[in-house]
Amino acid sequence: MAHHPGRLFGNQRRVLLAAILCLGVATTPVISQQVDLEEVMCTLCHFEQGDAFATSIHYKRGLLLCNDCHGGLPFEADTEIAKAPGTGFIGRPARGDIAALCGSCHSGPAQFFVQGPHREWHNEANPTCISCHSNHAVVDATLDLIDESCSKCHEIGTPALAWGTDLAAALRGAKGDLDHTATILDSLIAADRSLRHAMPLLETATSSLREADPRSHALDQALMNKTFDLFRQDLTAVEQAIADHAETRERRRWIVYPVWGFIVVNVLLMWVKRRQLK
């Protein structure tokens, strides 16, 4: 099924879509270096959760430890001290608190998640953040996660699954178009640095693309259509700059031909005249 960045369910697809990862990457407190989980006292009892957390993107990137979500003192061996009231220990977060907890770092996705069809996360029929992203073994946010997550609850042939599939496909196509345009621009700049003025345009398109990431959590077709339209405009500006550059080079080439022709003719005339003088 073809997709148009401005109209996901249209019959035509624009040549250029704007793009990005579908799942939000937000600013989170970064630990200076990865901590050895054997030094984390929590894992002595909660070893299964510790093993799962060791595989997570949060741990691999040194972003979080147990206390960032559960509170407490992760390096304290005495459990009474580790879980004392002043440590902020909350234990297992309640289902209704998960979205707010994740949103403390991932504010963009959380902002749009509460606008979407899954916003009533208190209802167990609806997913929370960890339903798609997992809790301890958090995987890297990729477009494949959309396919895997939607199909957990929505059956094949349902509008909800079709919408999720179409959204993922449109985002994949958009990212591919952006990458393709960036590759062309890089190769042209390597040969002619005068095209560097198009780089800010590409950066604008890339920045616009990132907006699709958190907004996708709202699962709002109108919002995503508007977002893709803006992406298309920004990416088209890059494409136009490349086209203008090619046109200018072609025009210069045709100007050079008559100049060289004039020079060659004059050289021949001078050669003929010299022979006549001899």
C-alpha cells in the first residue's frame, strides 16, 4: 500500500516523505559510566529483574538505575535503610502512575499519549508505556516495535491494526526518502562545496522529522497528516536546492561550449592566416 506523507490513506504518494524513528528519545539523566549490576543491592533479591534490566537500552546507555523508577538507595545493603521514607522509595509503581513516571523523562511521547485512544491507562483493556516498551528489558525504540506492539492487542483486519501498520509503513518510507536525499546532498557537496547552503535546509527537514516521533503516540491521523505535510515541505526545499544546483551547472556547461568553440575557431583562423603569410 502506497502512502502519502500528508495523506496516509490517499491514492498517491509524494516522491519525498519526511521521516523519523517512531518512538521518542527524550533527555534523561546520564550516569557517567555504566554501573556493574553486581554492585547494585536490589539485584541480590530481584535477580530476574536485574537480568532483564541488563539487556535494556536504559542500562546499556548508562541512563538509569533501579532508583530512577522505584526510588530507594540502590547501593545500600541494609534493606530498611535502602527503603526508608526519606529515600523516595515507592516500590512497584501503580498502573495509573506508569505514564507519569515514564513521562518524567520522555515528556514528548507522554504529552501525545494522553491525547490518544490509549489515554485511559487506568482501564486494563488499554496499554500503558510498558505494554509496548517493556518495563525492565526496555528495547531500543524502532519502527518494528509498532508492528510487534499493535498486533499484541489488535487482530488482523481490524481498523486499529491497519492504522498502526500504515503509520509504520509511512514512517519507514519517510525515513528512507530523507536518508536518500541526505546521501545525494552529501555526494554533491563532496564534488562542489558551493551546495553547502542546502545543509541548513536538510537540518530543518531532519528536525521536522523528529516531531513525528512523539506525535505518533497520539495515534491521531489528522495530526500525523499535518506533520507529514510539514515534513514534505521541508524536504522538498532540499530537493529544490539540489535541482537548482544541477540546473545552474548545466547552464554553465552550455555557456562553456560556445566559449571553447570561439577559442578553437580563432586558433584555426590564426593558423590558416599564418600559413598564408608564409
